[in-house]
Amino acid sequence: MKPEFSQDTPVQFLKSVGPARARALTRLGIDTVGDLLGHYPRRYFDRSSTVPIRSLRAGQDVTVRGEILTASERRTRTGGSLLTVTLGDDTGVLFCVWFNQKFLLKQFKSGRKMMVSGTVQVHGGRAQVAHPDYEVFEPVTSNEDADPGLHTGRMVPVYGLTSGVGQHWLRGLVHQALEKMSDLHVDPLPAELLAKHRMPDRRRALEAIHFPTDKEELAAARDRLVYEELFTIQILMALRRESRRGMDGVQLGRPGDLTTRLVEGLPFQLTDAQRRVLREILADMRSGQAMHRLLQGDVGSGKTLVALIAALFVIEQGHQALIMAPTEVLARQHGQSLSRLCEPLGIGVETLTGSTPAAIRRSILAGVAAGEIDLLVGTHAVIQEDVRIPRLALAVVDEQHRFGVRQRGKSGSVTEAGGPAHVLVMSATPIPRSLSLTLYGDLELSIIDELPAGRQPITTSIVREKEEAAVWEACRREIVAGRQVYVIYPVIEETEGQDLKAATVEFERLRAEVFSGHSVALLHGRLKAGEKDKVMGSFSRGEVQVLVATTVVEVGVDVPNATAMVIHNPERFGLAQLHQLRGRIGRGRHASHCWLLCDRYLAEESFQRIRFFCEHTDGFALAEEDLRLRGPGDAWGFRQHGAPGFRLANPLRDAKLAHLCRDDARQLLESDPLLKGSAGNIVRLGLNSAFGKFMPLQAG
């Protein structure tokens, strides 16, 4: 073993990883050996205890091993597909079924060995498992694949995969990496903490999380690795907060004429919650110290209006403000709506995105640099190197979790206004307090926990494909009444391996058949910015009655006249995402309806999750359930956007460990605030290793 081999070694240096497999691993977020060892199993097959088919009873959760006897696929009455595999052992036959996943058929070759896990159902007197977890044992291709110690007779890890990466091969690769790394693990936790909590060291924990000998060892390994994730983030947030303590911000005075004129000119009253958070925000900005505050609020709670009032507060005192949105659609919509509110006040508002034409971009940059533009709205384009906002006093970052951490830091950089800009981070995706305190421990927290008066109720219903005609008829009635409809699909185009209805194909059918005689438009993320603006403008003006779209409408799109939404394959969305989609309707004076159009069969877990969504409209309750079911990395996309997220930890499920970590982090920093002692140095090195490429920490 070469001494330079480490967790930063490219994964391609491992045996059996060629260029093609390296590219496939990259799709899983695996580029280095450390990434590979951090690709934790999603679940485990307990192959030390399979059961014979003859003993199966309805309601049992079982693991069965057998031989594939037959595999077939047929169309159902409603146009879906039903894939059936018969699995046999010496005692009987088990039927395994999948709905609308015909692309799996090619895996199920007669004669191959297969293992399935799931809940037993009995239909027509025969045992059946629907949508089971499964593994087909591929023909042996190498001595490494043949190793029985990795794949049978034990608790066997099951990993998330992608095309070109199989379970057997990935298990062997992880095992190879663990062997090579056996003596090179640098533990980011001090020995004192490990001893205090009787936790295994990192090397043993990694071995046990991937290849546990029993459930007790697995639980201990998981607790140790969860503790590590939570502890390092607690330390990091505490250091960030401490580094800002006492930092002079742009000094501001009392609210003036602009904010008063805006509020008095609104056709409605601010809610008590909006007034409360405005007091908190204005107090921060008048304190003389730089503000770093997280503003949370449910869909439609009025966060953007709060942000505008805060912006006017700095503008009326001779400063500038910017509002940064995650998508061009949302940035342009913010720009249009804020311009309408600011025009009577004489405030200059411009919108800048990556697709802004060069000549217009130059004009906007010149106006901002000259101080002629008071409020700049845009995407990440507003924080590029050539954007100079000399009197910037407030930076508002909308939908923070969609930006990397670098953008959050840059938005509060020092300006010519006399100090770092005040930073207001907004989230329209409610985040449970347990997660906020962990991920945003460096920010003060404000919550708008009240919706404006007059918001109309939204009725949410689960409907099956056979009821689709009735749903379309209800939508047509809304159109005849002068209102508008969203139809949402999870994918843009049909692709091999996805048996889902696609927006582009269904758009043609809806336009030609279902909504013939009405105006139907298509909106998705691959359209050019100008095309998106044209479609959204037509829908906003009521020229388009039906908008067929993907999740590009998830955040911020505001069309009060839209009262109906049909979401296809809702099981493909998380609860937080469904809540954002549903929040596009119910924004006007008419009651609204959201239909969740499902295939004939849903796995029990998916059905319960969707039913929970139908029964709850509170975004924070839905966010907590999403966190409980899927974990923060999946639910909020932290893994995909470069934020310090989680692989194992779930602050809701792991609340006790989170509190323990906060106490330990506080004690360590009280005794060693600069992390220069022996224990502190270990922690600091671990922080740089985990988060250095996003938020480099100064040595010492």
C-alpha cells in the first residue's frame, strides 16, 4: 500500500475502477475514497436469517431467497404496466409484483438467484410481495465478486446505485477501500470525547456501518458517526457566530417616510407576525452590528413583503439593497412585483440574471455602481466579481438552501457603505426548529407563523388513474368560470428506465384532447429564459388557461387566479416539495383544489406519506414529517448544493444526540475558543477536512 493513499485519493486509484465506472460513481457523488466510505448503506439485508416461502403469513416483514422461475409484464386495464416475478425455493412459490416499472424486467432472468424483502400480502390464496426490496445475484465475474463473506450469511449492506454500478461490485469496492484505509484514519473527534461517551473510533465505526456483525454493533457505529456529523456542525456554527460577534455593520437610524408610505398604501393590513419579525429585523440593523438572520415562513405568509420593507428601510437612509433568488423565473417575478410596489415611491428596481443581454447588463451594472439603482434583484449573477454595489447595506437571500454556502458568505461581504452588509436569509420551505438550530446555528431566527387574512382553503384529494376523467372535467369547470389550472409532472421527457408520464408528451395530449378549445402552455427548466418569461407572462395575464409544468413552478410563482392543480406521480416528490407546489394555488379569492393523481397501486409507505400531505396544510408539520421520513439531505437538497449537510444524522430522530453535541461543543469552545489545544487542534483539522472547500477555516 502506497503511503500517500488517503481519503482524498481519487476513487479511480482503487482496483477495478476504470474511467467508465469512475464516471458512474461521480453520479453518486463519489469522487474520492472518502466519498466512497461516506456513501453509507441505505438499508441492510439480514441474510443470516431468511425464511422458507411455505412459512409466510400475511402481514409479516420477511426476507426470502430463491430462484427466479418466471418474469412477465402486461398492460393493466387503466393503461399502466404490471410486472410479475415468481420466486421459488424448495418449499413453495412467492409472487413479486411491481406497478409501472416495466424497465426492471430485463434484470429478472429465469434461473438466477434472487433475494427479496418486504411485507407479505395474500391475494387469491397466494403469497405476494408488492414493490419489494430485492437483489438479483449476478453471474460471478471475478474472485472479488465471489467472496461469500460480503454478500451472504450476514447483515449485508444495500447501497444507493446508478446505471453502471451494481451492488456486488460496490460492496467489494467499499471493502477494498476499508482495507487500504485501515491504518490511515484520522479521527476528527478527540479521544476524551470518545472515552466519555464510550464510542468506537472512526475506523471501527466505518467498518461496522458498512459491514456490521450484528444490529448492536451497527447501532453503536451509527451513533458515533451521527455524533461526529452533529458535533462538527455545532462547532462550525459556533465559530461562525463568534467570528461575527461585535462586527460593526452599516449603521442605520429610525424608519422613515418610504416604509410608512408603502405600508399605508397596501390594500391590506400586515399580520401581527409580519410586524413582529420586522421589529426584530429593524432592531438588528439599528444595533450597529452586522445582522445575520434567518426568516422562515410558510407558503404565502408574506416574507417577500417583509424583505421589501427592510430594503426600503436602508434605501430611505441613502443605501442600496439586493434580493437574490435561486431561479430566473422567481427572480424575474420578484423584480416585476417589487417594481410595481416601488414605482409610486420613486425607487429604482432592476433585475439581473445570467441570461440578461450584455448591453442591458452593462447598463444595469453602471446604474448600480453609480447609485442610481436602489434595489437590485436577481440570481447568483448579482454577486459576480464585476457587480459593484458601493452602498450595499442589506442582502436578502431567498430560498437559502438552494445556494451553496459560498454565496451566503459573499452576500454579506464588506462594502463601501462602511462595513459588511446586513444579511437576511429567507426560506419558503419551512424547516423544523431542530434542523434550523443545527444548520443555521450561526443565524438569529425569526418565524412568520401566521397567514394573511383571506387566504382561501385548498382541498387536497388522492385520485386514481381510473378517476382521471372526472378530474379533467372539474378542471374544465374552473376554466369556464374564468379561472386557471396547473398540471404538474415529475419529468420533462420520457427516458428509458422511467415509466412515468412526461410533461412534453402529456402536454400534446392535454392540448389536443383534454383541453381542446382552451389555451395550454408548457413550462420546464430546459426552456431558455426568454421562453420561460413569455410562458409565465401569458399565464399571469390569464391568456393561458392551463399550464403544464415540472417543478420549475415550485417556488415563488404567484398567479392568484389559478385555483386548480393536478400533480401526477406525487410519490415522486417529497412532502416539502408537494407543499411548495400546492402553494401556487389558493392565493386568490376563490377556493382551490389539488388532485394527486396516482397509479392504481402505491407502496404502503408512499400512500401513508401522501395521505399525510392531504390531511395537513401546515408547512412546519409537513417539514417535520419529511425530515422524519427522508432525512434532511433528501428533504432539502443540502447534499446536492454544497451546504454542510448530513449523510446519517437526522436532527429530529437524533434530537438527544444533537443536544449532547451542543453541550460538548460549548464546553470545548469555552475551554479552548481558538481550538489550539490538543483536543481543539484535532477538531479544527476535522473541520477543515469536512468543510474546508466550502468554508476554509484559518489554522488556529
